[in-house]
Amino acid sequence: MKRLNFHFFLFAVILLAIINGGCSKFAFRKMDGQQQNKLNWPQAGGGIERASHRPYSMALPLEEKKRFKMSSALGQNLVASNGYVFAPTLDGRLAAINLQQMRIQVRKKLPQAHEAACAIADSSMVLARRFGVNTLLHYNLRTGKLLWDVNAGDIATEPLIADTVIYCAALYNHVDAYRRSDGLRLWQYRTPAQLRSSPALANGVLVVGMDNGFLLGLDARTGSKKWEFDPNKGDVEKQHSVPFTGGIQATPIIRGKTVFIGTIGEEFIAVNLLTGEEKWRVPAGSKVIHAAASNDTLVIFGANDGLMRAVDAETGALQWEFRASSVIGTSPVIMGHQVFFGALNHALYCLDLRDGAVLWQYALEGRIRTNPIVWENYLITACEDNLLYIFASADSNLAP
């Protein structure tokens, strides 16, 4: 009898673990309604163009308002919406931090404890992950309910939400569009190479980079190919004695009708969004693995040689460069006349957008690999020592 009771108890424990692991409730049920706000940072790059730009500057110097010890190192991208920061960690957890109260309001283990990237739109939270049975999940933040989940392949990139559609680039050679309401796949485009570059979108064109170095422009509505940019072709080929050998891991950014992309082949290239024709290219000095940032006149990008560069958006002409004392670990963020980014020497930098001069610098406890983001007057980033930092100006006011 004792042996029978033990086996029954063991079966019950296993069954409970399976049920909890696949629970459809995400328990963000106490969150406020997430209506869109122009100051939100709802997805990687701050929006569907991934340009990482806000028109206002922050009043310097910034002060560390709070730091949170997380369960592990954080992912590359945080998102912020209506007073909350959503912070995924590499051990498969997700925290929601209330910025007004400066506390972790919700801390949850993700299904099957797999790391995920997230994006927010209205009351929707979309999670994309590389591992697990169903790799694309859609939650209602108000109710905490899992609305749907689908097997979208191994997604090693950031999801993109544009109105009623979710776009994903899966590692193993396909780009997909899903209907946000029910997860129905609207189209799929099979690519000739793997995808480690997240998609960007503007003017109805979805752009993504591939491991073979090609840049792809798709019709966002139908998934048909509008153009494919081959960096080995065109007139510029005659100017390069060494064939292009680099793939694209960085996420493309879009400003106006131009796509900007850095490559592992140590080049930074501008491409016409509507035609796929090259506008200009410049040497990057080293591999470019992080997305750039852009306002109306300048494009800012960092490379593995420790240099952050500013080039003219129309011509590619170098405006200034700044050398960090180590490899640059994040994408830059443009805030008015300021540029923020982190490096592996633990330094969080703020440069003057006009000339590259250092305006402010702060030492974190570990190497910085999480892209800094902004919500209202808060600057948020993280370091590898499992710490998430929240900075704000001393008076917590926005500077014009």
C-alpha cells in the first residue's frame, strides 16, 4: 500500500509540474491597460523602424535612481510601456518593473523557462523564443491570459508588431507574418540563408538581413519579394578589390526612405528602401553586430574596434568618431543632441551628437550588453552582473 501511495504521489507531482509549466495564465492581470503612448519604447529600437531616436534630450548629469538584482543576466533588449519596464532574463524569466513606484510588480517564469524577446502593443505582449514547442506567444496584459501560441520556428531575433500583424524572422530560413488577433499565419517567405537580423518596417516594406550578406525587402502585406540587395553587385563593386564576405547580424534601421545596415564584412551601407539600390557605403573599421541609430541628418553606429562613428545620412561622410576603451556592447540611442550607449569596460557613455565629446559617463558593475532604452525621463539599461539600472536627471525633468 505504501509503495502504491508513493507512486500515486510521484505521478501527482509530475502532473502538477506539467500543468504549471504549460499554464495559460501569465498573471499580469493587475497591470494597467497598456494604451500606446508616444514616449513608450514598445519594441527593440523604439518602434517599427528600429531607429532608436527620441527628439528630446535628458538633463545631465543623470543619477542612479534604482538598481534591481535580477535572477540572471538580461537579454539584449528591454521594452517600456506606460510606466512599466519589461525585462526578460537569460534564464527564462520576465519581470515588470513599475517606474513610478520603483519596484518589481511582477516576476514570472516563462513557459518551459526558455529565454524570450518581447514586444508590446496596446494590451498585447508578444514573446518570441528560439527553443520550445510553440515559439511565438501572445498574451493579454490586462487579464494575464494566453490568447494563442504557435510553432513559428527557432526565433533568434526580436518580434515586430505593426498594427494587426506580427512579423518574425526565424533562424532557419524563413520570415513570417501572423495575424495578431488569432495567430493565423498570413504568409511565409523562405530565405536562402539563416536569419540573425531582426526585421524593420516602413512604407509597406519589411527589411531583414541574412547570413549571406544580402539585404531583403519584402512587401509587408503579401510577403512577396520587392528587392534583394547584393553587396557584390553594382558600380561600387569596381571600387572594392576584396570581395564582400560578411554576413548581416545587425538589425537594419530605417529613416525616411533609406535603410542603414552594418555588416560583419566591416562595412556600413545605405540602401534605398523602395528600390533596394545602394546609396553609399563606408568602411566600418571592424565588424558591426549592433543596430545603428538615426535622426534626420546623422546615423550613429558602433563597431567591434571600439569606435562609435557619426556619418551624414545623405552622403555617408564621417562627421566624428569616439573611441571607447573597449568593445562597444550595445546599440546607440539618440536623445535630442545626446547619444547613449554601453561598452564592455562597464562604462555607460553619453556623447554630444554634434561633435562626439563626452557629456557624461557612469561605471556599472559589469559589462554592458543590454541596449539602453528611454521612457519619459528615465534611462534604463543592464549589465552582465544581473543588475538592471534606472537613471534619471536630478530634477527628473525633460530637457528641451
